[in-house]
Amino acid sequence: MLSILDRYFLRELGRTVAATLAVLLVIVTGSTLAEVFQQVANGSFPASVMLPVLGLKLIDGLPDVLPLASFVGVLLGLGRMYRESEMHVLASSGMTPAGPLRPLLLLGTVLVTVTAIVSSWLGPWAARTSDLMVATANRSVIAAGLDAGRWTDLPGKGGIIFVDSLSGDGTRMGRTFLSMQRISKDGNAHLRVVTAASGRMYPGSDGESRFVSLRDGWQYDIPLGADNWRQLRYQRNDTSLSSVKRYDNDGNPLQALSNGALRRLDDSPARAELAWRLSAPPMTLVLLLLALPLARQSPREPRYGRLLLAGLSFYLYFMLLLLGRAQISKGHWHHWSSLWLMHATVLALAGWMLWKQHAPRRSAPVNRVPYASGTADSRAERHRPEPASNSAVAARVAPGVDGAGQPEALDVVSDSSTSQGRRPGKVRPSRFRSGGFTLKRVDYLVALSVIGAVLTTWLVLTGFQAVTQLLRQLVRIGKNGYTLNDAFFYVLLTLPRRAYEMFGNSALVGGLMALGGLASTGEVTALRALGMSRLRIAASVAGAVALLLAGVVVIGETAAPWGDQQAQAMDLRMSAGSLGITSSGLWARDGNTVINARRTLLKEQAGVSRVELGDVRLFTLTAAGQLSRFEWARRAEYDHAQWMLQDVRSTTLDPQGVHTTLMSRQPWHSNLDPKVLAQSAIKPEHLSIRDLQRNIGYLRANGESPGSYEVALWARAFYPVNVLVLVLCAMPFAFGTLRSGGLGKRIFIGMLLAVGWYFLQRVIVNFAIIYGIAPMLANLLPAPIVSLFAWWYFRRTA
């Protein structure tokens, strides 16, 4: 039966291992998700199977994650007990050095069993299932991203394709519309438009190419701004869709085979794969035992010093196993048991480290100097006070007489530096230069604490936002073909933007939590006693936040706008199936008219949002799919009850030829709902700086005010500055009242600062818009105002 102490160890270590495994899985999920997105973009498999493939790849990667999670979890759990002196208290209560060994072995039995199941059976099954799922999906048109009633980008073509129906197996298509734009050698833009009554998909002879065979249709080459059109009627027209990037499950086809199949192959690569699978369980056990000596540390030892050493030890061990696997794969080693020699070596090293830590130590050598020997002068010289050194202090005991009546000897501990004639060293307190900024170890201490707290807060806040959005999406399931996979995919697409928006609050709350934690344990007081000023500590916090901020800005300029665009396209498909947003702009179908707006602008007038379409192309088709009219307008606006085209070039095709008319304004009778378009347009604050600059240039070229786009541009530009200022302005509260407060108080103060900052920004920006102040100045003003207040409070409480 387990003792109370065993249950305590099991509970603490189990929780730490579980938490570490969850964190590692989140990290692995992020990298795996990026890889899966890349494979979907390359055409390796369709987005419809993205989530199942992601889950299967995570299961397949568990044998590499479980040993590391077990090692780091036990290391962190035991390290905390050592830092908080729990292990010393337990040792003084009678616990032997082997006390943690029994619960650790019990925990290891569970972890080794799970690792063995995953590496030998569950991982290969996940790899096989993923390969089969991808192979099945790639046989249909849907693999290229096509879906009935949906506008889809042509990979690498710079255009779109639209089919109104698909067969059940996804190989045969109904009526099809295809459009591509290219730039000719003379610098003019040309449109290639293809229509068809039906079509089908077939693979190329190389097994990687995919083609669409269009039947009974028309093909047009339209030079924008000219009348030299070309029209072609065809019975069959084959067009390349995309090339399938070979999906080979990380380049290792043996990974999907079962253990029995590997034994039947009986070649060097198969033996290497089998040896790697059989090495995962013993590696987990060896790492658990290695964590015992590596976790031991003193309370004053740097918190993450042992973790760095453990990380290096793990990767050295892992690289040795990879080297052994390579030797087996090349045929240099002929049996998988060679890897077990490496396990035994590391296990012996762990045992030696444990014995070294708990072996009895010898006492320091003692020089016995007779008190009565020598003259009075020599005795006086011998007892003359010596300067205290940095390595040892001489022990002086008053002379006396022992029981035999002889003078008692003195025990004198010699100092190595003094005995060799060198001057004893001096204790020099840590000093920090005021004229420059040099990184010290304490800077890393503060930075690591801040990074950990900010990342934790960021993960919690972003996760809460994602879960809330997922609950909203669940209500839409079953409407217009919306599935559970679509709901998850929508949340994943909007996750980068939510992470970008939540980082400011996360940095604020995380910084307060980190410095509040250091203050509650007395570490801030110790840093101040060493001479580290409050400004220097605040600079260390700002440096840590700036490191994370660099990555956040990259996310906000790349993944966030792209994800919002894809999410808006899904919203359009839900609200109106004939609408879609692609890389070539907005596409819609209104009866026999196909509409393309290369630019969609969202404007605010009197508190009402409205949409303006720029660079509009209208394709009017007959029932047989023949193009009868093409209209190209500079922009389109909804004027009260109807749409109005401006600067229109209208071209009509008939048996007599091509006829063109030019008009400054022309009514456009369309059923497009401007409210739906307003919802489909991406908000200016969600666009990247590049897109904002392009839209601002377009509006200014047309003599219009950029308005909200310019405000959003400067808000994006000053985002890093505002985040750093907000974090620095919270530092006076961390040095003052937070030492006596708990976690709830820190979060409360952080939320108050965040809300106050948000309202201050909104008030100043709205005031600037009303009174015509430059948007750059409006976005710049809040930072110095809050900084002055924080500086006044800082000086007042210093």
C-alpha cells in the first residue's frame, strides 16, 4: 500500500508531467499546423481533411514528445521541492535518499506503458490512416480546393474557378466558369475567360499532375482597355489545375508499417525503424531516473540553470540515439540491441550522479599547532589576527589546559590563498553601470519570469477567445452545408488575429504577475539591495516583452490578415452562396452575370458602414455560356436605391463584331445586397500595413479622404510602441502595492489599466477625427500622456 509520502510525490509529479505534456502538445500543434497549412497550400491534400490529418500527425508524434514531457515534468516538480526546501524538511524527518524512487518508478511504469503502446501500435496506425485519407481525397476535384457553388483560387494561376455542381465522387463537374489575369509583354493586362457546360478531373501520367477537361464551351482573351478580342469555341479544353506535392508522411514510408511488417522486411531501414520504436519506452524510463540527480538544487540557485543543463543532456542523449539509428539503417550495426547499450550507459551515468550526491563527504583537513611550542614572540606571531579571506575564516579558540595538565592545541583552518603568500580576495557586490546597459544574469532572471508569465496569460486569454468563438460557430452547424470541421477551421483562421489583439493585455497582466511574484518572494528586494534600480528592472521587463512583440508584429502582418480574409469568405458562403472573396478580389453571381471587384473598401458615413467597389468587371453570359457583354468600371457605389457605376467601358459582342461605349456614370441593376457586402468587407483595423497603404493610395488618387484607413494605418504603426509604453506604465504598481497583494489584485489592476488605456485611445482618436487632427498625431498622443502620469506616480512612490 502506498504511503502518504508516496501519494504526495505521485500527485505532484503527475500534475507537473501532465502540465508539461499539455504545453509541449500546444507547441507541437502550432508547428504541425503550420506544416499542414503549407501542405494544403501546396496541393498535397485538400482543406476538407486538414483537421483529421492534423490530429493523426499529433498522435504519430507522441513517441517523441512523451519522453521529453516526462523528463521535464519530473525535473520541474522535484526542482520546485528542492527550491522550497521541501526535500530538506522530508530528509530531516527521516526520508532516505531513495525515498522519491518508489513513486517515480510507479509513475514511470504508467508512462513507459503509454509510450510503448503509442510507439508500437497507435503511431503506425495514425500514419497509415492519414496516408489512406489523403490518397482517397486526392482522387477528386475537391483535392484542388474546388467545391460546388464556391469561388476558388487557381493555384499558381492568379485566377478563379467556379462550378455550380459536382458529382458524388468529386470527379465530374457541371457548368464551369474560369477566369485568369496576366500581364503581356507590352505591359497591358489581359483576361482569359473560359466557360464550359461540363467537365471532369483526371490525373497526369506522372501521378502528380491534375487536369480538368472542360467540354462544350467558349474561351476569350480580353485586353483591358482595347477591342482586339479573341473568341474561340471548343468541344474539349484541358486545363492544368495544380500539381500534387507528394505527401510522404515526413519522408519515411516505413513509419506507417506495423511491427510485424517491419520484421518480415528484414532489411537495414526496417531494422532501424523497429529499433527506434522499441527504444522509446526505455528512453522514457532512463530519462525519469536521470531527472533525479539533475533536479537537486539549492534554494538560492538560479531557477532555470538546471533546466538548461537538463535540456542539453536530453538533446545529447537524443542525438546519440539518432546516430545509432542511422548506423543501423546504413547496415553498419546489424542488430537493434546496439541502442540498448546507449540506454545502459546513460542509466549508469544517472546512477553515478545519484551516488556522488548522496555519498558521505570527508571533512576539511585540520592543522594541529601545539600551543606551548616556540618562544613567546612566535606564539604572539602565531595568534596575530589575520585578514579574513573570501574562501575561509580562521577559527580562533582561547587557549586552555587539557585534562593531563598539558597546554591544549588550537584547531586552525588554513586558507589556501593566504598560505601561498597571495592576497586574499575581496567580496565585490554586483554593480550596474549607469552610463550603459550591459546584460547581467539578473536581467535573464527577470526576463525569463516575464516571458513565462506573459506567454501563460496570452495562451489563457487567446484560448478563452477561441472557445467563445467556437461556441458561437456551433450554432451555425447544419445551415448552408456548414459542418463541425468548418466551425473548427473558422476558429483556427481567426486565431492569429485574436492572438495579435490580446497580446497587449497579456503583456500588461503578465508583467504585473511576474514582478508581483518576484516581489512576494523577496527577489525584487534582493535585486534592489544589489544596486539594481527600478528603472533597470523595468528595462529588463521591456526587453523581454519586445522579444515577444517582434514575433507578434510578424503574425499581425502575415497570418492575421490572411486568416481574416479566408474567414470572411466562409461568412460570405454562409450568408450568400453566390459570393466569395479570393486573392483576385470579390466574386459574385447575379443571374447570368458574373461580378468581380478587385478592391472592396469599407467606409463610415454618419455612423453607417457602406461598401465601395473598385476596379469592377461584369461578365454577362448567355444560357449556353457565351460571353455577350463585358463592362469594366473604375468603381461602383450604392446610391440610395440602386448601384451606380463610374467611368465605365462597356463592350458588347455580337455576330457583327465588338462594340465599345464609354460613359462617366451608368446605372447598374443588380440584386447585390449592400448590407451583405458591408459585412463581407474586412475591417480596416484587420488589414496589414501593406493593404492599408494600397487602399489609402487608391482613395487619394480618386480625390477621397482615406478616413478610417489612415487611422488604422497609424494604429498599426504605433502598436509596438503602445504595448511597450503600457507595460512600462504598469511597473510602478508592481514595485509598490503588489508585494502585499495577491494574484487577483494584480489582474484587477492590470485590467483597470488596460480598460483606461483603451478608452483614452478611443477618446483621443475620435476627438481628432471630429476636429480634423492628423491621425498620426492622434495615435501618438496617448503614449506620452500615460507616460507622464506613470513617471509622476513613479517619482512620488520612489
